[in-house]
Amino acid sequence: MSSEEYVPGGLEIEEAKLIARLIEDAGADCIHCSQGVFATGHIIIPPAPVPVGGFVHHAAELKMVVDIPVIAVGRINDPMLAENILASGSADLCTMGRASLADPEMLEKARRGDFASILHCIGC
Ligand SMILES: Cc1cc2nc3c(=O)[nH]c(=O)nc-3n(C[C@H](O)[C@H](O)[C@H](O)COP(=O)(O)O)c2cc1C
């Protein structure tokens, strides 16, 4: 997703890092690294053309400046993808929103190794 698709003059990552430090100092337990506003609904709820895990780099950037857990979100639609994100150190936790709606049994299937039967969120 290119920066042109965000609101011109809107919040950028460097300012978000400052805010992240402030809310950590204020006592936040964690940061859920969502993005977008009403003017950019397609970024809040990213559609299929957005690559899976396409916003993880935002979480990674915030994670560099705070000590509290940072949660990645957006098109994380597969348990192995989530595992890889955690293993890479880009985030401490992953949100799997629509993925959990597409297949509420996803995590249980992953726990028993039945990856083939997972119904993946297609981002619609
Ligand atoms: C039906 C629906 C309602 C949502 N409502 C909100 C909301 O009120 N505020 C918000 O910040 N994000 C909202 N989101 C965005 C989700 O928190 C999440 O960031 C987004 O769905 C991307 O994650 P996913 O690909 O795992 O679903 C909503 C998403 C969906 C699908």
C-alpha cells in the first residue's frame, strides 16, 4: 500500500513513534498497531489486493521504540504467517480479525496440525 493512499498530511510513522512512547509512559499495557481513519477505510479493513501481513512493518517500527508488547494487525490470515511474524521479532502478538471470522476453528486446526483444512480469509 503506497503512502499516497493515506490522508495527505496525516499521521506518519515518526509521529506515531512519538505517540507510542507517550502512551507507554502514560501506562498503556500494549499497542495494537492498526492504521487508517474513516477517510481511508480500505486501510483500516485492508482488502484482498493488500499483501498478507502488509502492515507488519508498522508494528516493527513501533516495537523499536517501546518496551510494552506491540500487536501487528492487517491481513494476517494464516497461523504460520503469524508464527513467522513473531519469530522475526516484528511484533509480540498478532491480531487475526477476519481470519477468525472466516474460520473460527483456525487456531484449533493449527494446534492439531490440520493446516490443510483452514479456510483462509480472502480480505473481502
Ligand atoms: C466488521 C469490522 C469492524 C471493525 N471495526 C473497527 C473499529 O471500530 N475500529 C477500528 O479501529 N478497527 C475496526 N476494524 C478493523 C480491525 O480492527 C482490523 O484492524 C482489520 O479488520 C484488519 O485486521 P484483519 O485483517 O485481521 O481483519 C473493524 C474490522 C471489521 C472487519
